[in-house]
Amino acid sequence: MCGIVGYVGHREAYPIVLKGLKRLEYRGYDSSGVALLNNGKLNVYKKKGKVAEMEEDTLGKDVHSHIGIGHTRWATHGEPSDRNAHPHLSQSGELAMIHNGIIENYAHIKQELLAKGYTFKSDTDTEVLLNFIEDIKINNNCSLEEALRIALKRIVGAYCILLISKDDPETILAARKGSPLVIGIGKGEHFLASDASPIIEYTKEVVYVNDYEIAIVRPDELILKNLGNEKQTPFITKLDMELAAIEKGGYDHFMLKEIHEQPDTIFDCLRGRLLPQTGQIIMSGVDNHIEALKNAQRILIVACGTSWHAGLIAEYQIEELCRIPVEVEYASEFRYRNPVVNKGDVIIAISQSGETADTLVALESAKEKGAFIFGVVNAVGSSIARLSHAGAYTHAGPEIGVASTKAFTGQLAVLTMMALKIGYAKGTIDEKRYLGLMKELEAIPEKVKEILADTSNIQRIAAKYKNASDFLFLGRGYNFPVALEGALKLKEISYIHAEGYPAAEMKHGPIALVDEKLPVVFVATKDSYYEKIVSNVQEIKARKGMVIAVATQNDDIIPGMADDVMFVPDTDEVIAPLLSCIPLQLLSYYVGVEKGLDVDKPRNLAKSVTVE
């Protein structure tokens, strides 16, 4: 959601900022723009639509500069349009600013500024904040840095800000609260961005800016201060990301590349942690806090979207293997409904980006109440990782496709290892079951590779059903959350209405939808619910519904009943979601491709939801 890029140094800024914006397109956006400062002239170019449209608009124009800021906007205040696109200029034209986040009290500040004679060219909260900063600077006769500090103490909301001034052509001022900001360290240059993808081409040394910090960034200098004007020591981190990880590598789409990367990303997640030969699962975040985890009276899992589905699967795993009550909460609801959180409760926060706004606020509240926070995130150095008492990285690598695939299976791998480790330490599973599940989990990367070896059958099924207006996804037990995830993927990628449901609940309403035009996807792998799911398939066929099944290889019952079947290798039902989700990812991908849609950047969606 909203991409931010900045550069100050000895190179031409525009090509770096432009390339950075293209790297951030995956986050989701509706307009883009740049501000470039050269010889006292502040040039702003911005346009509704793709970055390429803004780039075309700059042809033949003055883009020479050694300092620049750029933005891809996902609309919050004000419709997508040229005038609402960032960067915004202050009323005097002396300042330019880009902003990711929402200023909640902008309307009150705007009224104050209107009363002083300010006028506004956009509908955005960002332009209000920029003019508020300039007003403070003028009326207090202070530096821009001090004016920014004063303004940030007044505003309510989330922000990541980059600010440049005609008066100071070698400085970018930056600040963050609730929206990510990373600064790349170069020789005589600095790079700023919402995440590391625009930076990795130039440097692997980065600083992750903390909430309530202001960064003063010059070619040869990086100063961090808090809102109390006290200097902070920048902590330099080494990126382990490679440039190839954020390029398509010969695939038609990032989503397809990331689906096919899953044998490697799951292996990377398990590597060095899962050791069936010695009967060990080594996870320092769990090891160092095993007493708190195994003695928890209850576990709350807080997440959004696909991560919430991973949490539902973890609920089944933890309750079965560890015998600890688990509740799975939507972070957006959890933060507002005044939940009961007691000292000693364990909160597991799941987030690909580690920056999900609702999840962050929910964690801050739970932490204040004495809960133990455990983060399961993909992005190293992210806000949730830093807020948590302990955690585990999924090591899935950068995920560029907006619809999550490899991040989801990485989450499942981490959560499965956690459930196994806690259950064995607690004595709620015996050694035979523990070692057996470890070996099954170790075999998952090769079994995923087997599914991906030939996807022609799934492509055929996608072509057959691409014109359906609705889908129903059904599953039981561990495969119920997989059905929910399959429905979500199809909605995201193909814009086809899809609904996920527990198969046993079908008779309590959804069966009324069934006719000869409705494709019903059953996640029907062999498990303890198998006979029940077979009965559910028969009920759909009796009503002339079209059945697509995800079934276990060598199943001789489901293929005789279903119209189409996607097979997965056999494994234990505790681990089965790591396999049964793969055909559903591919189905949604190929349906989207068949419909001619941009599967990497679905309409209206953002990769990382850093605002409410």
C-alpha cells in the first residue's frame, strides 16, 4: 500500500526513483509522481494510472537532479486523480512532500488553515499536513526540521513522510509512525524506500527507522532523532535479499514464479530447524520461551486475510497437538472490541509484511495488558518483528505478487513446527507421533515439487470454468481453512465471486445455491473426515452441481464422483494443508490468466495494508 522512494547523492536521482517506483508497483496503487530539486527549482510530475504513464509524461521535461522523492498512491482521502496524486507542494511552492498513511485529525487542522487563508488543490490529508508544517515554520520562525517535529506531535494517525525544501537542496527529511521506512547506506549517497526492494540494487546496508523517529538524510550524513530532539544511534542491518528474488526470472508473472518457488521456500523455512534424524526442532524464539508457551492458558492468534487462514490451520494443530485452547481473531476486529487479554496469554501475530496496521495496533494493546507476543513474519526488521517478545521468520523471501502464495506456506511450515515443538515439550504427543510428523513435514518440499511438475490438468480445468460467475469451496477439519483460502485466492485474482464454507454446514444454507451452473470445489484429501466429505460430494452431485475436487493420489472413490480432479501426494492430515493449497493457488492463477487479468496486481488491492 503506497510506495515511497527517495534518493540524495552524486547520481542522477530521477532514474533511481523511477526504477524504485516500478519495484514497488506490487504494493498496489492508482497514481504516481516524483519531485526533483535542481538549482532552486522544484519540479513535480505526477499522474493518475501506472508508473509508465507518469514516465511517459516526463519525456522531454527537466528531470535533472541529485535529490528526488517518488510515490505510488493507493487512494484513501480523495479519489484517484492527477491532483490527488503525490508529491504535493506547499502553498508557497517551497516544500514538496510524499506520505503513506492516514492523518485522522486532518479535517480539524484543515479548518484551522482555511481560517488563516490557506487554499488546497487536492482532497488529501497529505496536503493539509504539508501546509500545517509550513505554517508552523513561518509562524515560529524555526527550521523545517523543528516545524516537522512540532507538527508530528499534533497529528493523530499513521505516516511515513519524505519532505524536501528549496532552501536545503541536499537534505531529505523523513519520519515514520506505523508505516515502514528503510534507508540504504551508500558511499556519498542514501536511498529511502517503503521496503528494501528499490534499494538492494545499490547497497545491502540498511537502517530500519523506528516509530516516532525523524531522519535527516544528506549525501554523507544520516542523523536519527526522536520527537524529543534526542539523537538516536542508527542500527545498520545487512540485507540477505538478492536482486534475482525481485525479478520474474523467465516466468510470465511473479505469482507463478512464487508458486513454483515453494519447494525451495518451504525447504529454506525448515532448514536448520527441523532435524528428524536427531529428533530436534531448533527455533530459538520458541526454545528461549518454551515455559511461557507450553504453560499458556490460552493462545490468541491475530492476523488478517491469508495470514488469518494460516492462523485457523494453526488453531487445529495447536489444539490437537498441544491441548491449549486457541482463538483466531481478525486483527481489525480485535483492536476495537475491547477483548479480554490477561497477563500470561500468548498472542501469535502472523503477517507477511510485518507492517499490517490493524495487527500492529492490536499487538500494542495486548502487550500493554501483559500478554506475551510471538511474531511470525516474513520481512526481517519489520515493525511486528521488533514489537514482539520473540518470534520466527518464515524465510520465504520477497513476495511481489499481491495475492500471497509462498508466504502462506512459509507461515504454515513455521506454525506446524511450533505446534510440534510445544506439544512434545508439554508431553501431549508421544515420541512416535512427534518423529512421524517431523518426517512427514521434511518430505513436503519434494511433494510440492511433484504437484508442480505438471500443471496442464489444472490449466485445463481453469479454462473450463473461467466463465463461471460463482464458486463454492468446501472442506472439513484441517481442509476447511484451505477452502477459505482457495475462495479468497479466486476472488482476488479472477474477480469471480467465491465463498468458502465448512462442508458440514452446506445443508444449513449454501446448498440452496447449487445448480448445474455452480462449480463446487471440494478439498477432499484422505483424512479422518474422508467418509463425510464423500457424502457431501454425493449431495452436490444429486443436485446437478459441478464438482472439482482436490484429492489424494490413488484415491479410487472421489475421481469416480467428481467432474474434475486435482491430485496431491498423500501425507498426514495435520500437514496436508501445505499440499492441498497448491492446486487452489494454481487454479486461481490460471483462471485469472484465462480471463486476461493482471494477476500480479489485482484491482483495488494492496500488498501490505499499512493503513486502516
